[in-house]
Amino acid sequence: MLSHHNVRLFYLKITKKIQQRDNILLDRCELGIAKRQKNSSYNKCSLVEVAVGRYKKIIGNKLHSKLNGNSLSEIKLGCYILNKILDLGKPNSFKVKKSA
């Protein structure tokens, strides 16, 4: 059974979430989406989420080693492999001078 105290806490949490959402929407209207995302570091968070998702997809969800030092080495090795894979997929680009 819900007590008055629990209902009040739930209400406060919901109203706080609504206020946060309203503030985000007001910022989007005033600043525009691009400036709001830049001010809130949204793009950095998104890049981190993509990187973690890519790591999990290619390397796997679980660590195979149980010891702390070994699992750290496993993570570093996974990051090294992922970076190598990404480097192999990037073209070598360079500027071409215009001929007269």
C-alpha cells in the first residue's frame, strides 16, 4: 500500500523530470537545436555511446578474464584492435593543388 510520503516523493520526482524536459524544450526554442546540443555537450555523450556500442558489437559484451589486471589488459587490447580496424577503413586523404 502506498503511503502519503511515497506518493509525495513520486510526485516530486515526476515534477522534477517535467521541469527538466520543459527547460530543454525552452533552450531548443531559444538557441536552436545545434547550439543547445553544443552547450550541453550532447554531441560528446553521443560519441561516447556510439564508441561503447561499437566496442560491444565487435569485441563483445563480456570480459573473459576474471582478474583485475587481466581484465584491464583485455580492455586495452580490445581498444587497440578497434582503433586498428577503424584506421584500416579510413582513406589516406591529402590536398591536391590546383593546376594553373
